[in-house]
Amino acid sequence: MYGVIYGDLLAHLIVRTDQLLRARSETFARSVEVSNRKSAASRRAVIFTASPGGGTGDTLRTAYVTVDVIANDEGDAVDLMNLTLALVTSRGAGGMVDGQPIVAASLNGGPNADPAADGFYAQTAELELAVRGRDL
């Protein structure tokens, strides 16, 4: 019996989502900070955080990830959330769900409006991801 190792899922989501958003031409997708927290200087941000729950079976791990979008305009927050969810659940060549490491992605909850700091609007959603590990 060999052990299975799982990579840093949040790092993968942050880097890949940043690449996918930078390739977009929509104005609300410009200058978006993609991270695990929002910096003080950012006017638009997509924030990924690990949620509790999940488990492993065989070489797949179920992971729950909260997606928070913050923007200085309500329309931009909604549009950016919808685009982010579409990109993160996209399949095949050029998409996020390609088996390396994400095998399946589905929306588990949301998107919903969420309280935000003054001057900002926020949306939140939760993803359920099946992530492939690799044998040691």
C-alpha cells in the first residue's frame, strides 16, 4: 500500500483563476486581485478559502472552497462572481477541470450577496471539488 499526496489546492485555484481572468476582455475582470485574502489597495478581488468538510476515497479528495468576490460596484461584484464560477467549473482543454488536479467541480451553494466593508459589494459561493492526488 502506498500513500497518496495532495497538492496545494488553493495555490492552484489562485494561479489558474488569475490566468483565466487576465485573458478576459470584460471591464469588470480587469485588475482583479486573486488571492486567499484581499489587500487594502485592491478595488476588485476574488478570494479563495478552504472550507471545513470533505474527505478522501481512493486517490480522490473532496474539498470545499469558499469563493468571495469583492468589488466597488454591485453589478461588477455579481458579474465577476458569475464569471469566476463559470471559469472555475469549466471543463476540458483550457479549462479548470482537467484532472490536473481538479477532476470535478460543482456549485455547492450561492452565489449570494454578503456583507462588505463600506464602499464595497460582496458575493459569496461555495464550490465542491474532487481533487486527484498522486501516489508517493
